[in-house]
Amino acid sequence: MNGLYDEFLIAVHSVWNRRWLALAVAWGLCLVGWLVVALIPNSYESRARISVEMQSILSDKVGVDARERKKNMERVQETLASTINLEKVVRGTALNRTVSSDRELAGKVEMLRKSIQIKSEKDNLFEIIATSSASNLSDAENAVLARDIVQKMIDIFVEENLSGDRDETSQTIKFLDAQLAQREKELQEAEQKRVQFETENLGLLPGVGSISQRMEAARAELVQIDSQLSQASASLAALNGQLSGTPSSIATPGVGGGGARAQLAQAQSTLASARARGWTDSHPDVVAMKNEIAALRKQAAKEPSGGGGYRTPNPAYSSLQSMRAERQATVAALQARKNALQADMTQLASKQTLEPGVAAEMSRINRDHEVLKDQYNKLLADREQIKLRGQVESETDSVKFRVIDPPSSPRSPAAPNRPLLLALVLFVGIGGGIGAAFAMGHLQTSYPTAAKLEKSSGLPVIGSVSQVATNAQRAVSGKKLRLFYGTSGALFGVFGMLMIVEFIQRGMVA
């Protein structure tokens, strides 16, 4: 410990003997350092925080998704520091006073890009920070400029989210209107083309009334006509048989004779009427009539032919003739319909070879028409949805911007911390002076103590002679010491003056 203490005393003595060197180095370092600190421009910082609150009741009902709104705000946050927006900031603040060319404007924009920060603290909370350190402006003007920059950024942020969305909605609606007009025109042309094609190829188109279906319907109707024609022909043949066995006139007896023949004629007429109604020979009434007619024929054969009577038209014969005419007309009508169906089938068969190509073309026309119609309906629905969303955003507060912390007015520079730098320069200057004196003491070959000389030379030291100063020397030494103390105090005085000037400047900014 004694050795270390002796070494410390030796170092202090060495520095003290070279105190003027230490003081000169300290003054030189402090002056240079303080000059550098004084040349550093002050940077003033302004901060603001804004909150974005999104309405989720009505907005969700019309398709305004909160996640989509959040993405839009993130996009605005990213593009807020774009060149266009920064040019707006330059034009709207005091920076515009020093801009006279596009090159200077670009320089101001780059300066702003480095001095503006946009931070997202939470999902709906943003912080905007701006610093100003323009060398051509005073500290007070830089403080005001920093606040104006933040305020302008807030205005742009709100504008980009409100009017930006409205402009985007308006542009989208205009685009959809143009697309709808084009699709409507194309849809009308497709409809006209389809109607014209159907008119030109009527009967050849697939669907209701196509050739295949018409051929199938004609075949089914022809089968029914053949069945009806067979029944009508059979009925006509039966009537002809009955008519051939029925006399056209009957004898009407006079007084006292000819009653069996009259009854026979009446019975035959009744039988003919029954068969006309569709009764068969196995019907009990028909069987009874036939037995009665057989008995009456035997009685009529026994009556004299002259009998004093006279002959009258047979009503049964007339009725059968009328029925035969009706059956003949039915057969003729059915035969005519059959011939017409056969002619139509022949004509359709000749056209059936053209149906595949016509059907394919019609299918293509219908497909194009349906595609255009679907596109038109989708565009129409999208336009109405976007229009409704735009009305919700413009007429209701779907997004609310609230400034939590308005742009601050800085009263002290954010950088540099000039008092701390001035103090550091002072300490560095003092330390540098002491270090220079200590290094100079090690470079010179002098020995402050006898022990140091004995250790370095390896020879015994008999003794040492103390310095004896005269009164004149003591007076000169005292003056030099007072001058040293005064010069050292002046160094601290300059430091204190610089600190006072710094705080006075801050007071002037406030």
C-alpha cells in the first residue's frame, strides 16, 4: 500500500509540476469541443396520438368488414410517408418558403422522410413523431415547424381514410356503371341474335316443338288415328250389313189385315236402334228382340201379300242410312288426318338431318346469353352493394378519428442534450490536460525522489538537498499560482456561461 501511495504522490507531483501544460491542453480541448457542440443544430420533436374507432353494427350488415377496414388503415399508414403526401406536407408548412425548384422540393421530401416516424401502438392507436432541425430557421421556428408537420400528417391521415374511401367508392361505382352499360348492350345484342335465329330456324330448334319431339308426337297421334280408323271402319261395315237386311219400305195394312208385317217392321227398327247404341248380339234385350223378329216373320209369311194394304218408307232403314252417312264421314276425316300426319312426318324426316348443327348453334347462343346475363346480374348486385356501403360510410360515422394527444409544442430540443455534452467536454478537457501532463512527466528523465533515483540507477544515494526559495522567488511563485487558479476558474466560468446561454435560449423557445 505504501508503494502505491508513493506512486500516486509521484504522479500528482509530476502533473502539478506541469500544471500549465495540463491547463493549456484542457483549455484547447474544451474550446474545440464546445465549438463543435455549439455548431450542432437543435432538433425539436413533436408527437401526437390518434385513435381510430370502427363501428361494427351497421357496417357488418352491409359488408363493411372490420378486418378490411384495418387493412385499409395499415395501407394508409404505409403510404402516409409516400412522396406525394410528403410533398403536401412541404407545401402546407413553412418548408415551402425555401422551395423554388423541383430539386429543392425533392431534398425537403427526403429530409422529411428521415425525420417522420409513424408507429402503431395498438390495433386502433397510432403515434406520429416529427423532428425539425432546419439550419436556416431559429429554434422557435423549428419547434413550430415540428408541430405543424405532425398536424399536417394527421390531416392527411384523416383525409386518406375518409375522403380516400369516398373517392375510391365513387371511382368503383363509375367503373361498374360503365361495365354494366357495356354488358347491357352485349346482352341486348345476344337476345336479338337469339330471337332472329329462332325465327329463321323455327321447327328445327331443340326443346319444345323440336323435330324429334314433333316426330314422336306425330307417331303417337298416328297410332291413335289408326285405332280410331279401325273402329270406325268396323262400325261402318256392321251398319252396311244391317242396312242390306233391312227393307227400305214396309206394307201398311188396311182395315182387317196386315198386322204381323207392321209389327215386324217396328221390331226390326227397334233392333237397329239398339245396335246403333252399341248393344251386342249377346245383350239380353237384343236376344229377346231377335226372337220376337223370328216369330213375327213366321206370322207375316202366313198373311196374304195383297191384304188390301199399302207400302210406306221404313223408319229403320232411314235411320240406318243416316248412321251410315255419319260413319262414312268419320272414316273419311280419320283417313284425311292420317294422310296429313304421314305427309308431315315425311317433311320432318327430310329436315331432321339439319337439326344437330342448328341445335349446337342454338346451344352456343344460349350459353353466351346466360354468361352475359350472369355477369350483368353480378355486376348489378356488386354496384348496389358498394353504393350501399358508400352511403353507410358517408352518412354514418362508421369510422371515428379521435386525437388523443394533440401535436405537442416542444419547449426544449430533443437533440442534442447540450448541457450534458458541454459537461462531458469539460471533463474530457480536464482529463486530457491531466493525461498530457502525466505523459510528459514519463517522457522526461527526471527523478522526483531519491528512492526513485536509487532504484533506477542501482547505486546508493547518500542524500538529497531540499530546494530553498528566496522571498522574491516565493512572490513570483505566488503570482503564478494565483494566475493558474484564475485561469482554471475562467475555464469553469466559461462552462457556466455556456450553460446559462443554453437555458436562456430554451426559455426563448418556450
